[in-house]
Amino acid sequence: MADDRPVPLDEYPVHQVPLSMKHVATGDRNAYDRCIFHVFDHEGRALLILGLGVYPNVGVVDAYATLRVGDTLHAVRASDALGDDRMRLAVGPLRIDVEEPLRRLRLRCEDSVSYDLTWTAEFPALWEPHHVQRRGDRLTLEGRRFVQAGGVEGVIRAADEEFRVTATQWTGTRDRSWGVRPIPGEDGGRQAEEHPTEGFHWIWCPVRFEDRFLMVITQEDADGYRSLNDATLVRDGHRDRQLGWPQAEITYRSGTRHPERALIHLGDLRKPTELDVEILTSSPLAIGAGYPPADDWQHGTWRGHGWTDRRTYDLSAPHALAAYGVTDHAARFRLDGQVGHGIFEHGSFGRHDPSGFTGFDSVAP
């Protein structure tokens, strides 16, 4: 018999449905609730990506941290059985403490990648567009997300490297999301067979400037049809304005789909503006961080009680997984004469007519 006693979170008036907070309203095995943080310096020396996820209908909690320094990617991943205390955000050596919701969080890990960081928001959290995807008639993704940027202070260590992190020389961005999102282990059946993915083109771009925060997000299908679109500027503590229909000109490294620079056209006909993107360093999410199509570990998969894994990857040579997944690029941005820093997250695979890519093996000339 299942243990269905109340859990500590049931003490708080936060319920949305007549269930214990131990349960989610959907029985979909792909239900999830997770976060991702990016911490990087303004010169491109280091990029730390970390996250934690809960998968209540498969009973799994997991977390990861990857640190790119030079061409080496250090990774720590941990997974365990999901317990009853949902306010304890810890798995193995990785921990996140919410010291002040939406304002200040502490990020810690004591392992082959080690860090103790205080992340402090400088702008209010911003909702991203409601995200829905279907394959045929099957709902495969429905997510609610918010994004935020701020300063980070503390220390990061790996191998013989140590970085003193300061809010003036480093930037931190984060994303919180929950809903339904595919995890491994499910047969797509007829819907997957009869509705294969022809192409996917994605930009997710939070940027921190001294006096403003900019968020740009787009998703396009193979023919260029845009299913997700937003460009919002936050200033003086509130949403300042929307900047129209972003159009990106991406300069790819020859023979790849790895962006080296980008120019994103923003604004409307009365006041067009351009966001210049200079890539500093990159980390493919399929390598170390557990995002599809990772072949050594993916989020939500059961690895047994108390599983922890440590790896290093050489990123000096092209990696097949990077070509078919999303990559997070720490970048320097310029907008209206100001210099900012943020993440240019990009994935482009399969056909994309606006870019001239004709299939999965198509690359930049």
C-alpha cells in the first residue's frame, strides 16, 4: 500500500487542486518541475551551468553541474528517489537554498566541481510565453516558465582552477519551469512514426545590462512557422515595452551550425533597434548536463538510490551530440550603445527554410 500521509508542504496554503502537495494534478509520467542557472564571467574564461529537477510521477529527483574551462568540461550529476520534503532542494553533493524567494538563492556543490555562490536578482522575474507542443494529437510539452538575471558572488573550483566570482565581473541568469516535458522511456507509437520532426530552430536569450534586462525567445518549425515569440525589455523594475517580432541573422562557423556571431533585429517600424551578439564560450546541454540527445544520462531517468557520476569531456573536437541538441553560449551583447552579458541559447537541427538548411546533414557553407 502506498504511503499517502501529508507532507510538510501541505502545511502551507499553496494547494491548487484537492490533493496533497506530494501529488501533481496530472497522471502524465512526463510531469516535471525544475530550474537551470548559468554563471559566467565577462571574458569567456568559465561557464558554469547547474540545475535541479523533480519528476513526481516517476519518483525521481536529480541535479547536475557542468563547468567549461578552456576546452575541458567538468560534470557532476546526481539522482535519487524523490522524498516528501519538496522544500529541500538537494541531491547528492548538489544543493540549492532559496534564501529569499525570487530574490536571493545559494548554490552549492562539494565534489569534483565545487562552488559556493550567492545569486541575487537585479530585475523582477519575467514570465516567458506559455509553451505548448504537440506531435500529431499528442500533447508532448506544456510548460510555464519565468526567467531572471542578476549578480553572483562566491567561488568556483575544478581541477587546479579557482575562480573568485564577483557581481561586477560575472553574470547569473536562471530559468524556472514546470509542467509536462518528455523524459526517456516512453514509446512515441504511431504519433511519432507518422509525425516525425522535420526541423527545429530555437533561440532563448536573457541579457543583463546595467539598467535593464532583455529577454528574447523564438521557436520555429522546418518551414519557418513561428510557434513561440517574445522580446520584452524590463526597466525601472517593471516591463518597459515589447520589441516586436525578433529576426536573427546568425553567422555560423563554416561546416557547422555553431554560431560565432548574431544580429537580432528588434523593435517596430517607428523605432527599429539591433541586438549584437558576440559568443564568448559555449557548452552543449547534451554533453554532461543531461538534455536530449545525451547518451550517458538524461533527466528523470532512474539510476537507483544515491547515484552520483563524475566526468570530464574534451570539447576541442566536434561532438556528434552537440549537432543535434541545444547549446548555451555565454555572450557579450550590445544594444543602444550599452554593453551587456547573457546567454545566447541556440539549437538548429533538421530543415530550416529561412536559414537555408535542407535537412539534418545540412550545415553552413
